[in-house]
Amino acid sequence: METLFGRRAEPLAIRQEPDLGAITYGAPVSLRGESGWLVRAVEGGKTNAGVHVSEFIAMHLPVVYACVNRISNPIARFPMTIMRRLDDGSRRPATPDEHPMAATIGVRPNDFMSSRTVRKTVQAHALLWGNGYLEIERNNRGQAVGLYPLQPYLTRPVRENGRTFFRSSINGQPVEFDHDDVIHIMDLSQDGYWGISQIAMARQAVGWGLAMEEFGSKFFANDAKSGGFLLHPGKLTPAARQNLTGPNGEKRLNPDNPAAGLQSQGGIDNAHRVKVLEEGMKFISTTIPPEDAQFLGSREFQIAEIARIYDVPLIMLQSQEKQTSFGAGIEQLMIGFLRSTIDPWTDAWEQELNFKLFTAEEIDRGFYVNFNMNSMLRGDMASRAEFYSKLFGVGGLSANQILALEDMDGVGPVGDYHFVPANYVTLERATDPNYEPKRTPPVPPVPAGNPKPKPNDVQPEEEAE
């Protein structure tokens, strides 16, 4: 079967055309026709502003691109490690001997992509299509050995005959994956199986922003002048009309069109040049100037509207109106952004990875995936010093652990000891049942009416002794 991209493989016998693409939720689509997923993926749905919006087209709007980038970057840069809980309650990173992905999941989960690329790609899919997918490659023992992104507009979960699985397409070939072999990162959902596309829900807002971008571009392309009409002092003769519109009324600019001379006077290349109007005509503007239409105000509002969809502070989009950007204000905004926007996404990643990446035996042995957000939550030098000092004083951190958190070299085995406030002895010594620290005997109370003993006075008990 011939298609736009070449020869298409014959579909599998069990395959049914899935609902794909950024479309109205739940509406069935096919590859062919105006409602096909390919048409909508490339062209998108039309908005009231007159522009088409799809997930691809929405990225042309700078604020959408910035929001997706601001959320995807932290997800991609957090250290991601396979950890193991031990029987004594402690935790430590897993070794390559214990799990095949222990050394690669945070560096290079497949042969072609870094961990940053994989996570940023899938997170961007989830922020645009509402769904991000990762195929889990397993060895003969069922252990995960690789992670590969799947196209979100070609993949979706399916429930048939009591079985839940994923249908997708790789290199034009339809494929099916078991539910446990696909990491599914999704946003808000109506049924719990398929996430809702943020762009589909906010299509009108994005379309409005794109329309303003197009309006501004055409405004400056037209010599920063509004449109209008030509006023003739009398009735146009056929010859004069032909000079304006061309012999056949054509509007396109071409060398054979007599109106080409008039049309070529517009545009940014002809700015500040002398314009010529024939037959006593006058130019009258008919459109509202950008300042009257509050063009800049509308653009600022649209930035805030789309930032609200993605829960990104305006200061992170370099839009600082009505927001503080000094001292502790920006630090608190960053912490709030991490907790309210980034943390829910890291939870989604950890829950999916911890449930699907490991076998039942590995889960019983205490393996789990951890995103370390400490690097993004660190405060200034004074705040960190106070934090480390308090934890060191109660035995929470050792000297080597503090140095590691600051990306500094340790001081050797002597830096692994933990100390507690009781004269700063080691925890091992403080918990030794045979160790009895010296105790200062309490001073006996002085009976009422008796004078206080002087420092040189000798008590009777001591004389008896």
C-alpha cells in the first residue's frame, strides 16, 4: 500500500485503527480523510482566531516552547539512580552486578540517547500531547536493560478482551507492547488510561497567541502601517481599474501585472521610500492601530494565560511584571515552582518506573528508582552552612556526606563517623551498652534557714569519709 512516506506494511490481523493524535477526546480517527491523525498532527484543529493549532504548531509560540523547556529541563537534569533498601533499613545505590541498568539509567539508557535526552523528550511529549511513552527493553531474564521513547501521536493504551496493552508504530510497522513493558507518563486524564492533551484543551488560547504573532509580523512587513483603501476623486475608468488590479483582476504580484508597480511599494523593504498614487487617489486607513487595540497588553495577558496552563511562574519566562525578582523573593518562587510544578511530575516518573522497571524478585530485594532534587533545592551558602551544622550536630550527616553534597572530595574513613551532642562522641560509642559516661553528681538542696555552705567549707559526710 503506497502512502505519503512510501510503502506501508500490511496491517496485522489483530490490529484495529487506534484513536491517535491531538483531537477532540474520544473521537475516532483514521489515517485517511480530513479527520485523519496525520492531517491533525501536522495541521491541527482550527481555532476561532482563524489559525490552526496542533502540538507541533503550538511550539512556534515562544511562551509554549519556554514553558515546555522550563519543566522538561529539571526533569532531565536531576540525578536518577537505582537504589536498594537493605534489611537494616539503610539505603545505598545499586551496583551493576545487582542490576543491569544500575550504571546506565542515569547516564545512557539506550545506545543512541543520553539519559537527559530521553527524559527531556518524553517529558516534552507529556506536556504537549498529555502522554509520554518509553518502551522497556528486557533481557531473557525479564530484567530491564534499555529505555526507548515512543511517538505519542502513534501510541496509546488499548483494552480488549480483558487485556490492557499499548499499540504503536515503529518505522511504519504496527507493534503491540505488554502493559508492563511501557512507561506511561501522563497528565490529567478522563479515564485513567489516556492523558488529555494540554494543547487540545487550550487550543483557543494558543490560537489567539499565534494570531497576534501573525498580526504583528504582517504589520511590520507592511511598513509598520495599517491596511486601508484607496479613495478616487471620481469614477474609475476601465483603464484605471486595470492599472490597479491587473487585466484579469488578479491580486498576485507578478511582472506581467500592471498593478505590480503599486503593490511593490508596500513591504518592509520599501519602508521610508516615497510612495506614488495615480489619478489623484488618497490612502485612508481602516484598521485599528496596534496601540488602540492594546496589542502589547494582549500579548502580556496571553503569556500569563499559557503560563497558567503549565503552572510556570512568569519570572521564569522572563516576564517580570508585578512579580518580585530580588533576594529571597525569587528563591521562594523557585522553591514553590519545584514543589508545585516539578514534584508532581517526578512522582509520576518514580511511580511508573518503580512499578514497571523491576521484576517481582527485584522489588522484593528492595530496588527502586530515585530522583535526587536536592541540587535544585539548595539555598545560599549561609543557609546551607546552617543546615549542615544542625544535621552534623545531631548525627544526621557525617563530614564526608556534607562534602559530597557540596561536590567536594571526602577526607577518608575518618570522615564517615557520625557524632551526637553528648560531648560529641561517636554514635557507635554512645550506643555501646558497656560504656558509662561520667556523670556529675547533683548538688544537694540547702535546708531552709541554714546558711549556704562556702566553697571552702567541708561537709560532714565528706569528713566521715
